[in-house]
Amino acid sequence: MTVTGAEAAEVREELRDVARSLLAGDPAPSAKRLASAGWTGLEVPEELGGAGVTFAETAVICEELGRAAAVSSFLGAAVLGAGTLLELSPSAARDDLLAAVAAGDATPVAVLPGEAGFVPSAASATHLLVVEPGGVTVAVPGDAGVSVEALPVIDETSRLARVSVSGASGGPVLPFAGDPSAVIGRLRDRAAVAVACDSLGAAEAMLETTVAYVKTREQFGRAVGSFQAVQHACADMLVALRVSRELVSAAVTAVAGGAPDAWVRAAMAKSHACAAAVDVAGQAMQLHGGIGYTWESGVHVYLKRALLNRSLFGSPAGHRQRLATRY
Amino acid sequence: MTDLEEYRQSVRRWCADHVPPDWRARQTGVTGAGFAQFQQWWFAELRSAGWAVPHWPAEWGGGLSVAEQEILYSELAAADAPRLVLQFVAIHHAAATLLAAGTPEQRRRHLPAILDGEVWCQGFSEPGAGSDLASLRTTALRDGGAYIADGQKLWASGAAHADWCLLLARTDPAAPKRKGISYFLLDMKTPGVDVRPVRNAVGESHFCEIFLAGARIPAENLIGPENAGWQVAQQTLGAERGLTMLELAERLGHAGFRWLVASCREAGLLDDSRVTDTLAGFETEIEGLRGLCRSQVAGTSAGPADASVVKLYYSELLQRMTDFGVTVTGVPGFTALAKPASSGWESGIWPLDFIGSWEWTIPGGTSEIQRTIIAERGLGLPRGA
Ligand SMILES: Cc1cc2nc3c(=O)[nH]c(=O)nc-3n(C[C@H](O)[C@H](O)[C@H](O)COP(=O)(O)OP(=O)(O)OC[C@H]3O[C@@H](n4cnc5c(N)ncnc54)[C@H](O)[C@@H]3O)c2cc1C
């Protein structure tokens, strides 16, 4: 699909609207549902049943999943699984798997180097794409030597599992189309930016909820949102999110376009957006008062998600250390 | 090469030829007159390149596209060129006011004169009217073909060098606060106008008190309708914010961040991970700020309180960065008693830069006022008591 900038932006807005209403009705969409909405195949080439668009569209879904605090295999299977397959040299094995992802028949997840202890959505995965400098080994859960252990997670909306694949158990090694270290770098950037999008969406939801609440909650005979301390806290939330949005947009564009400095944009977006989201969700809890601390209110769901996101695929300090290697 | 890339190269070449390499040293410790002379020279240089007023309409000598202005500011910042300080009010506020509310005659009288170096100041604030500007008490009462102004203005930046002043004064003392104010163009040479510099916290005398005692303002120097001054001021105050902020963000991103990294390197702190963590955090925030400014200028993210978001974020980031500069340079940083005039707010003399950062958190609506605007206009929260 070849589209101009303005058209692409319009398509993304439509995608966002559709995603928002779908997730409002079903905050835990199955892999089949994700596929029938066309999301798992967004970046899969059209001839394999996908939409052939870019990471910029994938990023829209990530953001909306965060906004809805949705439970899904999207990060594991579409962002990282399909993302990894797309970095491989074309082959029948690769193409079959990509087509199956687009159709919702397969949910392969990527096991990035050093990340096997906490792999998103691995427990429900049909395939494990073990990423190593030499290429990708495709392992199937249940086979000899392959173990996948679902982990308990404080953030109940996230699914993490410990994966181990011992030597001989895997299938053939599929080679990367490009330089392996660059590919692995790109996959890490993808992961980081996808999580940043999730945090941005989650934090925007928290600001929106908080603003709506303080407009109606009354104390001392007036809406608490008319108290300056509350107003200024909300203003700070908005400012932090506006900055996050700029950084995330720049990172999404860079990753989607394969820019050489995409890792810089990714590190900035990940470190800022994920830290800001924790602050915003924490402030949301504070400004809701006692209600905000209840299980029922759901604010804790966002706070926990934001907290986990902040640590996933590189802490803010870790990303800043990478940036600092340029000074 | 695209046209824009060619344009960037031409600005870069011009900067290499025209920015005096030693201007910082020459501008350190100068007198007010030395500063003003240098500013006029630099303004004329920019003017002959066609870049003194890039944001003005083409018919008055501007007409650069937004993309070209972005490039211009970014290259000037990268070349660490002097800033236009003296002409700031003239080319931004005065011009915006003349273009929005001036008569053809007023525009013809002043816009070309500004290009020739006419200096303006802004006489809005008073001892009793700061954040609550509408409570101002200076009066200008009609007397035949003129208005007679009496009162006191405070904090007028650059007034000691100014030829003209944008003046808000009460023309109908009986009307409700915002209804009785008019907007005037005041010739600073008018008898009854007395300017007294006030020394600021950095030690400079850039802002002034202006005393008005029976100063006659000809009626043709009223701008906009009588008693509509508040509306005119509201309309034009934020008019140039976007590009001004873009310039400042570029400066913070180029020279500002470079000085900060250099200070850390000189202090041998670049292998301290706490220091590099802070630096990378600032770099990230600056990138976010630049993005905000670009979106605002391009109009792609126009929220009702965008100008406030940018002003608040810039000023507090500047304050945190300069504070960090102070901690990095430590005691030795305190022995420099002057920073170069004509520099930005991040000259690398960190203790003075840090003190000077309140020049951004206080004027033009304090940070507290900005947060209230963001909450009420940006987020729609109910008005405070
Ligand atoms: C460097 C500098 C240059 C300036 N240049 C000019 C100029 O060229 N022309 C000009 O006209 N003026 C100028 N000013 C004046 C400037 O605009 C005012 O100082 C500013 O608007 C604040 O007013 P104030 O000083 O009276 O403080 P006040 O309004 O008295 O504020 C004192 C404190 O109270 C807080 N406060 C006040 N009202 C509220 C509220 N409603 N809610 C919460 N907090 C509140 C403020 O935030 C501040 O912290 C300049 C000031 C400075 C420092």
C-alpha cells in the first residue's frame, strides 16, 4: 500500500477510532479477534494476507491497548513475533508463519537475547522465535527441550513467561536478511517503542479519567478541580504527556522509516514516556482520594501496568546510559 | 538537494562568515551603550541578509515560510550567534500589535522604522498590577486631541534604550476592570516620561521603572478602539510565542546542551553515571520541547493552552538545566562575575544563568498562572475561586 503522508495520517486516525471502540467492548481480545480486526497482519505483506503497512500503524494499536489496559498477545505475537519474521530472509517457512499470524492461526513470540526470563505472551504462543546473532530458531512449545513457564505478574493485564530452549530441540536456523546486530538492535527498538506507546495510551487514559473525576467530585461546597493544587497537578500531568507524545511520535516515525538514529529516538521515548506514565498514574490515584486506592476503581491496574512497562525492555536509566555513550 | 536543504546550507555559510568568533568575549562586561551598539550592528547584519524579521509579512520585509524560519533559527543557534535582545519587543510584540490593530498610517510610520533600528519596550506591569494586569491604575485621560498619561510602570525590559513604548493605560476609570483600558504607542521622548533602570538579580539594569507625569499622547497614537486595549493586548501577546519559543528551544538544544556537556567533561564527570543520566534526561527533554515548538508552529497539535504548555516547560527546563550546571562547575564557577551580553539564557556561566532563569518563570504570566491557564483552558477544569 503506497499512501501519502496526509492519507496515512487519516488511515491511522480511522484505525485508532476502530481500535478504541473495539477495545471498549472487549478489553481482552483473543488472538483470533486481533486477527479479524486486521491488527496482527498490519505489517505482513499483502500477498501473505496482511495489510502491508508500517510500524506507525502497529504503534496506534499499542497505544490503544495501553489506553484500555487491555490483555492481549499483541506485543508478543504481532509487534515482536511478526516483527522478527519480517527481518528474516524470505523463505517458505517464514512466509507460512507470517500468513498464519495475519490469519490469527499462529501466535509466535520472539525471545530476544538476554530476555528469555520474561517473554510477553509466551505461555499462549504457538511458536518461539529464538533470536540469536546467527539467526532465528523456531521452537514449538511442548517439544522436547522446550520449556515455557508462565509467571505470576503483579500487573494482571500482562502475560510473561520464562522460556528455555535447549540446544538440539529447535528446528532449522532461519537467517536474517540484514546484518544480525543491526536487526537485533531494531527489534529491541521496536519493543521499547511499543511499550512506550502502551504507557502513553495508559497515561492519557488516566489523565482523562482524573480530569472527569475532579470536575464532578465536590468538597467544601465546590468541585475539587477548582482547587489550585489540584489544577496545577493536572496541568503538570498534561505537560508531561505532551512532551511524551512528541518523543513517542518521533520514535515511531524513526522506527517505521528505519532511520539510522532510531535507537536514539527509541531510548528517549522509552525513558521519558514510561517514567511519565508512572508519575501520571500515581497522581491519578492521589487525586481520586480514597476511591482511587480501591481495587474497584481500577486506577491500580494502570499504575501497575505503567510500573511494569517502565522496567520492560530497558529501564529509563538504562536507556539514558545508552544515550550518554554519545557525549 | 532540496530547496530547504540548500537554504540550510546558505544560512550555515552565512553564519560561518558573519558570526564574529570572539563576540562572547567582546560582549562580556560591556556597558549598556556597548551592548546596544553591538545589538544594532547585529540587527543590521541580519537585516541585510533578509533575516531580521523573517516572521513578518513579505510586504513589510519578512515572508519566510515556517519551514525556512525553523531552519534559520536552528542554524543561528548551532552557530552560537548573538540573540536579538534589544529589538525583541519591537520585532515581536510591537509588530504583532501594529499588524493586528494598527491603522495603515501607524504601520507605515513604525514598521519600516523598526527595520531601521527603532527600539521598543512594553509598559504593561505596574507596582500594583502584575499577575492581575487588568487592575492597572495608570490613567490616560482625553484632553482635546491628546490623552494625558499619569502613573507608574514597572519592569519594562530595555526601556532605557527604547524609542517607543507599548503602553496600557486606563481611559475610563469608572468602567469595570477590563473595559476601561486603552492601548497606546508612547514616544519615550515625550516630556513627562521618566525612565529609571532597576538593577536585577544578575546585577544588570535591563528592566526599568517608567514614571508618567502629565505625558501628552497624541490621539493618533491610540491603537485599536478606545477602551478596547485589553482585547488588543490579549490578541497580540501570544502572537509570536510559537516562533520565539522555537528559537529558544533550538538555543537550549544546541549551545545550551553543548556547554553543559563541556562543563561536565571539564569537571571530569563524564564517567559518573549519575551525571550522564541527568545529561541524557535533559537531552531527552530538550528533544521533547523542540517537538512541542515545531508542532505548535506547524499548527498540528493546537490545543487551547499550547502557548502556556511550551512557556512553562521551557522555563522550568531551563531552570533545572542551569541549576545542574551550577552543581557541576562547583565553586570555581562562582568566580565569573559577568556573562556575555547578547547571549541566550544558557551562556555557560552557570550560577548567573541559573539566577537569570527566573527571567523566564516570572514574566509574561508566572509559572503558577500558566498552570492555572493550562488547567482551566487546556483541560476545562472549573475556574478557581
Ligand atoms: C525579568 C523580567 C522582565 C519583565 N519585563 C516586563 C516588561 O518588559 N514589561 C512589562 O510590562 N512587565 C514586565 N515584567 C513584569 C512581569 O510580567 C510580572 O513580574 C509578572 O507578571 C508577575 O507580576 P508580579 O511581579 O507583580 O508578581 P505577583 O503577581 O505579585 O505574583 C507574586 C506571586 O504570587 C503568585 N500569584 C499571583 N496571582 C496568582 C494566582 N491567581 N494564582 C496563583 N498564584 C498567583 C505569582 O505566581 C507569584 O509567585 C518583567 C518581569 C521580569 C521578572
